[in-house]
Amino acid sequence: MSYNWKQFTKRIPIKAPAKAIYAAWSTQQGLESWFLRVAQFTKADGTPRTKSSHIEAGDTYKWRWFGYDDTATEEKEILLANGWDKLQFSFSGGCIVTVAIKQEDGETICELVQDMPMEDINEQQHFFIECGNGWGFYMTNLKSVLEGGLDLRNKNVKLKQVISA
């Protein structure tokens, strides 16, 4: 089997309105409910966004995860946010992540595509595997949280090498 190491796609059906899925991805409050310990956004003019305001293209972010100390911080930019079903952001290692919410055969699908534009095949493989595993877990957690289930994240920084962080 041959992989396209430059891109992967993760898709999951979620029994929730598209608006709720979009808010889970596009607000501090939403992201902190299923994905991040800290999700701070700053508008292009330098002012911070409120916890419930939706991101916009040109915003920057600072993200921190449960299960990791503050040295594991991601600071990048929101590239696209259309307000209802699509957003895109820069991510680790120069990767680009695009999230789309779609209707398919009567289901609401959350689809994530991560592009690894770097030329080094070892870097591509690293992000393909590591981010692919991470997104698989976090999108499952998004489904769990939005469908009224449990938050599955490891919140103990002392626990290492677990799939839930």
C-alpha cells in the first residue's frame, strides 16, 4: 500500500446541528469543551476575542492541551472562517488544517483535512502519523461531547504515552 504522505482526511458523523459543530471549532468556549485546555484567540487588531465569539480569518491563536505542560503551546493563524461550515488554520510544522461540515445521506459529517506541504518525506510521515492519530482521538471526543457523552481527554499531566492526550 502506498500513502500520500502530503495529506490525510478524517471524517466522522455527528448527531448535532452543523451550527453546534462549527461553534465547537470556532470559539474558545467550544474548543475548550473537547479539544484544548486553553484556546485563546486574538483579533487582527490585537484585541482578544471573548470566549464565545467566533474566530475570523487573520486571527491568531494560542493553544495548550490537557496532559501537557505549558511548554507544549501552539501559536499560529486562522486562515479562513466562513461563519457556518468551513474553517482553516495553520498548524504544527507548517501544516494546514481545513475543517468542513457537510450533509451526507441525511447525516452531518465533520471532515478534517491536514496538508503537510513540507518536502522532507520523514517530516511528512511524522505529521501524517502523529497528527493523524491525534485528530482521530479528538474528533471522536468531539462526537462524544456534542452527542451528550463524556469528555474522554486525559487531564493529568503526569500520565504520559496515553492516546487520550
